[in-house]
Amino acid sequence: MLVVRPSVINAQTYGGSASVAGFAVARPELAPLAEPMRIDVERFMLAGHGGVVRVVQAGGGLVVSGQVDEHGVHLRSEKEQVPCKEKVKVKQGNSEQESEVKRDCVRTRTHWEAVVAVRTQIATGQGQLLYLRPVEHRHSGVTSWHDGTSAPVPDAKLRDELNALRLDVARTIAWLVVPHKERVTATLYDCPKPATNTCKDGVRLLAASNYDGALNAYAHALVQLKATPKMKKSTLAEVHWNRAIVARYGRQFDLAVTELQAALALENAASYRRELDEVRAAAVDHVRLIDQGLGGSAP
């Protein structure tokens, strides 16, 4: 089994560029968030593909900007009355006796909700607006019941929640420009004889971003293996998987779906079903971004 890293596969620029102009803030107290948001978005845009921004946009590339509208935590206390028992000491003459007294007690718990909301704008280098929408992430929780006037939420926990949400928002904004969330590695299967060298050619061509060449190599491998007596169906399915991976990297989503369906017809593997779902979802995102002028196809 071979592993091909996308940082090698994605070595070819897609003919465009993108930059982050910066983020304004809705209120003065949010000012410290503007620069970290810009840095996070830029980092996720570039790191997603080994430093290659996958954008095709004529006339100067894309400019990402926006405004931080909200970054904070909302707290709400909930109270309830419950019966409780309390031990009291009662003095009788020269002695003390302990007795149990029933009374109503109040306990509280705190509901919290962390919110990060950023209005996002994507425009061409000439200022033509392509995309404008809010990106908002929320996360909520509740403390355990607490005897007393309040149930505190640790400040450190809330800070961690807000930082995590800010990073999630930055990733979402970056994926508007670099929409395809690549796997960390792509698994490609080796081929037995007589197609061993043919499949190695497929890996080599894929690493060079020659998607059509890699597809042709695996198609030839299928011909060789089908002509081999007693060839396992699972082996043929693995070659169809290889072709599906190449097609997905090359943004040929229809072909990737066809190859995965062929693999499933030969072997009903869970990994093939998961990949099929992911490819279909990626195809929908790709069409949506093409319609907005943001998506690119492999050269």
C-alpha cells in the first residue's frame, strides 16, 4: 500500500492568488480580535494545500476582508428549589442533642453560550463583490447544580471555548476560497503482476499532478488484471479506488463517483461508501463555488 502526500500532489499553482486585507470590528472592545482573525484566515488559506492557494480568478486574484461582529460568552442562571436536610444542635439543660431539620434549599446552575460571528467579504482585486455573508459559530454548555447564589464557569474554560470558535470561523472563511478539504494522505493500492509497474507509473504521474496520465495508467492496469486468470474482485476494486482518488484530486467528480460505484459493485467495503459520500459532497461545494466565481478546476 502506497501513501501519496497532497503537499507533493498539489505542487502546481492553479492560476490565481488570494490575500487577506484585514478585519474591522463592530465595537471598540473587539479591536484586539482583528489582527488574530486576519492571521488565522491567511494561515488556513495557505496551509491547506502546502502553500498553494487553489483559486482561478481573472484580473488580480481575490481579496478577503470582513468585520468581527461578536466574540463573547452569554451566561444565564437557572435556579430551583429542592428539599434539603440540615443537622442542628439543640441545648437541653446541660447537654446538647443533634437533630435533623427539613427545609427548602435553592440550588443554581449556569448555562453558557460562546459566540464568534464574523461578516465576511470576498471581492476581486478590482473591487467587484463576489461573496458577502456572516460566518457564525456557537458552542454552549451548562454547569452542574451548585448550592449557593451562583454556579461559576471557570474563566479559563470560556477563554478556550472562544479561541476554539475563532479558529473554526477562520477555517470556514478560508474554505470559502480554498473549498476542498483535502485528506492528509491519500491511500493508493499496489497492484499484483502483471500490472505492478503500471500502477507505479500511476503514482508517479499523480505526484507530478498529471491527472490524465495517472487515470490512463490505472485504466491500463485494469485491462492487464482483467486478462489475468482467477484475479480477485477485491483487487480490481482497489484499482477502481485508485482511479477515483486521482479523479477527485483532478476535480473530475463525476468520474470519481463512477469509479467508486464500480469498486462497490465488486466489493461492498465501508471505506468505498464513505469516500463516495465525501466525493458527492465535494462536488456540490465545487459547483456552488464555481457559480460564485471562486472555484477552480485542475489544469
